[in-house]
Amino acid sequence: MSILSLALRNLLYRPWTTALSLILAALGAGLISLILLLNWQLEQQFDRNLAGINLVVGAKGSPLQLMMSSMYHISSPTGNVPLDAVKPFLNPAHPYIALGVPLSLGDSYRGRRIVGTRPTFLQLYDAEVAEGTMWTQPMDIVAGASAARELGLRLGNTFRSSHGLIEDEDLTHQDAPPFRVVGILAPTGTVADLILLTPAESLWAVHDAHGEDHDHDHAHEHTYDVTQPLSAYADKTITSVLIRFKGNSVTALNMQRSINENTEMQAVTPSIQLAELYATVGQGEEVLRQLGYVVVGVSILSIFIGLYSSLDRRRGELALLRSLGAGPGKLFSLLLLEGSFTAVAGAMLGLVISHLGLAVIARYFSTAYRYDFRSWVFLPEEGWLLLGALVVGVLAASLPAWRAARVDVHRTLSGS
Amino acid sequence: MLTTSHLTYHYPGTGPTFHFPDLQVAAGEPTLLLGPSGSGKSTWLHLLAGILTPQAGHMALDGTDYAQLTGAALDRFRGRHIGLILQRAYFLEALSVRENLAIARRTAGLPADDTVLNTTLDQLGIAHYATKRPRQLSVGEQQRVTIARALVNWPKLILADEPTSALDKDNAHRVSTLLRNRAAELGAALVVVTHDERLRPDFPQIIELQPLTAQTAARVDP
């Protein structure tokens, strides 16, 4: 029967008061930790997939939407641009551009986006073919690691794509030639894991068939050579180009301005868009964080009131402990232990709840956007949160503990 | 074993000043401190128990003058050597009967000892209540738990405050016998503070306290 176990027994002896304090502490800590975790996850996901891309060029529309659809494969593309207009960005000999990656978006297979592109796409994300080979002809698919795993795709599998980005039987391109899996990428931890890559020509081939439904003879007349540069096709359109510059960002800003002012296209700087996005999200986050602090404040109050109001009832008990040889310091630490234990246990409960909450959110994100959130990552900030809870518990308990230590044994025991 | 001399206690401010008679209590000589309410019985008991510190005088238990002890040293001495049976039964409500005894050993700095706990509970006939909460017991049973708790550290001095005032004649006699027998077994000095005249025949040494007014008079006019 140590002081610590006595403190625990005392807490269990008034379960409702303890439960209330515990729940409040859990709510406060849980809210703050959930914000920390979400923030971390979001920035992780966004920053990891920035992939050194300096500029995204695509059709006019919402800049955020262009970035989201082309870089993160969330939300719909803004539309298409003629290949002619973006041809200069795809030129490997361009003086300022180190890497220009064309993207053709708009089709999917069972919720996974099919991205028509060029092999330079792999350079962006440092991806390598782990199984099979790179594509050699239209309709060849090189699948991202997690997309292949979750769809159960093997080399040689064939499938038909759907129009649009949602899973819908009615939108399947029934008449189009099927895709065939020829390669699977090694995991990269980036957005490249989540998508199905194919030569840009595949999407044209699908839609050629679509458009010429009634005229099957022509459907297979198109033959594309996927090894030639995209600029060889004059009358085609693509969705966007991801650009990595050679030099500094002044070039980027100038080129961005010039595209936005002089063409029918728009150019977006992802780092600036992300900063704006974080600032917007940050406001909501700030409100939630403040709410978290308020709840923490209430939980401090609840621990304090719980202990303080128990003093009157426990005066006899405390005096008894003194008469049994426990010094004032023992009584002080008894109440301090009760307070800090409630706070720390509550905070731990809060961390568990926030991780469970994150797991739920992660499930939603992985079904809705195919993004993988890791819900069992523990941040160093969470350790600080527990330490903070300890401090909070000690603070809340210190005044009641001080009063307990000063109980007048003689007056209490003689009943006056 | 317990000897006191010139014990004086003055309540802070304008409170009364008490001068208590000298005591000599041997292990085999249970002592009754008898007096009406307001005669300073509680004050005396709390002085002997080391809860109050006298302004003057000495009290020695087995040669240790604990009137001179303060703070942690006094707390330790009290926990280790004095078994206190209070008029009102106080318990650590969250703990079982057995754990109430265990914590008394702990606060006295003694090692946990199941045998001592079991023997003590057995001797007081409350072994079968060991796992119950004290508040689930009857008043008489509760009192036996407080007696058990006072004995569990094998104290040198057992102090009891009005142990029989709420009991009928038979039960009063039973408790008085119990206390004397246990004290004799432990070789402890026993001091009972009471206004219960029925206990007179049980105690070889009886010291009567005068009401406060008489004490003050005695001091002014020696």
C-alpha cells in the first residue's frame, strides 16, 4: 500500500469525478494531438510529392485545382490544352527547363487514375520498374506499387478503363482496346505508387475508339509510336505539363507570368499554391487548436475542483494519515499524484483517441483519394503533450495539495 | 515506560493554558485518564500522541523525550511507536479493512508483513471482514478495525480516546478487556482517556482531571 497505489485507489473511489476530469483531459489532448498529426501528415504528403516541380502548365481554371489534379491526383483536371501550345516545354533542349513531363488525365480503372505520360515521369519521382518492363506500345500499363497491390494486378493482366475518375460500370470504355499490365514500379512513397502509368497515346487510342463507335474500320488505323517525342503529334491535346527548371526561381516566376498573360493556358507555382493552401487550412487549424486549449483549461479546472471539493470530505482521512506517521509532504504528494495521474492518463487516452480518429480519417482518405495516411506514427510533439499534461496536473493539484498538507490534525481529530 | 513531567500546553492567542498532571505508566499498568468534557482530555491525549507539541515539559517513551521532536522526526516516531484509537472511526475510505492496516505499517516505515496483518485481524475477530470496505461494517466492527490498526505496528504506547462512550455496559467491558489484554501481550503501555466512570474498576491507575476553571485556580493560587 504505497502512496501511489493509495492515490489510484482514491481516484477509483470517486469514479465519476475522475471520469469527468479524465474525459476532459483526453478531449483536450486528443484535439491538439489530432491537429498535430493531421498537419504533419498533410504536409508530409504534399511536400513529399512536390518532387521538385517548379511549374504546372495546364488549361485555365482554378490554380489549386490544376495543381491538385496534376500533382496529387485529387479532384478533376481543369481541361485540356493543345499539344502545339505546350510543345516548347517538352523540348529536352530547352535552355531553362530540366524536365518537362506531359500528363494526359481523365480515365481511371476501379478508382485508380490512369495517367498518360512519357517515361520522364519516372524521373520526377525517382521511380523504377521493379517487375516487368517499361511500356513499348500504346495500352501498355506500368502500375504504381500500391495501386498494383490493391487492385491485385499482375504482369499480363488486361482491363478496360472507365471514363472519368469515379468507379462506374456505365462509363467503362467497352469498345476501346484493353490495357495490359507490362510493368510494376518499386514503391517510392510518393504519388507514383498510387496511379497507373501508360503512354499518353493510350488515352487517345481509347477515345479514338470511343469517338468512332460506328466506324470500326477506322478504329485501328491509328498507329502510334510511343518512343517518338510527343511534339510529333500536332493535332492532339494533353492535360498539363509538369516542369522542373534548371536554374533559379526567377526564371519560373517570369515564365509563369508570361504564360498567364500571353497564352490561353495557366501556369501555377506549386510551392506558392501550397503555402496559400496551408495558410487557409491553418486558420481552421488555429481555431481548433484554440478550442483544444480551452478544453485543456476546463480540464485543469475540473481536476482542481475535483480535488479541492474532496478536501472537506477527506479532512478526517488526511488527519488520520498524519496520525499514522505520514508527514505533510506525503499528503502533498498524495494529492499531487492524484491530479497528475488523472491529467497524464487523460492525455494518454486522448492520444489513443486521436490516433484512432486518424485511422478513421486515413481510411476515408485512402478510399476517396487513394492516399495512404500512416495512423500509427508517433510524433515527438506527442511526448511533449504528455509532459505538458504532467505539468498541468501538477499545477491543478498544487493548491489542493498544499491545503491537504496543512490539515490541522489536532482540530480535525478532536472534532472541533 | 511512559513518563511525563510538567506538560504545559497553551492554545495560540487568548486560548486557555493547560497544566497536566505528571504520569508514570508501566507496561503492565493500564492507566485511565478520567475527566469531564472541557477538562482538556483531548488536548492531553493529542500531546501524548505527539500530534500537539507542548510548550513546556517532557514526555519520554522508553527513554526518548518526544516532547522535543518536531516535524518529520515526530511524525516518524508517532507512526512507529504510538497506536492511536480515536473516538470517531476514521478510515481511508477507498481501501479495504486489510489495506487500512497495511497502510498503517507503510506510513510508519515498516515493511509489509502479511502474517502480522492476518494475526492482528484474527485476534480482533475481524479476519472475515478483511476485504470489505470499513463503511460496510457495523459501528462495533468498525471500532475493532481501528483497534486493530492501532496494534498492527506493535506500538510501545497505546492511546485510546473515549473507546467505550457509545457502548452499552457489556460491550464497554468487552472493549476494555480487549484493550488491556492486547496491550499486555504486546508489552505496551496503555492509556485510556474517557469520562466513562464504568471503566474505573478495570484500571489499576486512575488519574482524574479537574475542569479547566479549577486548574486555572490551582495555578493562580498554588
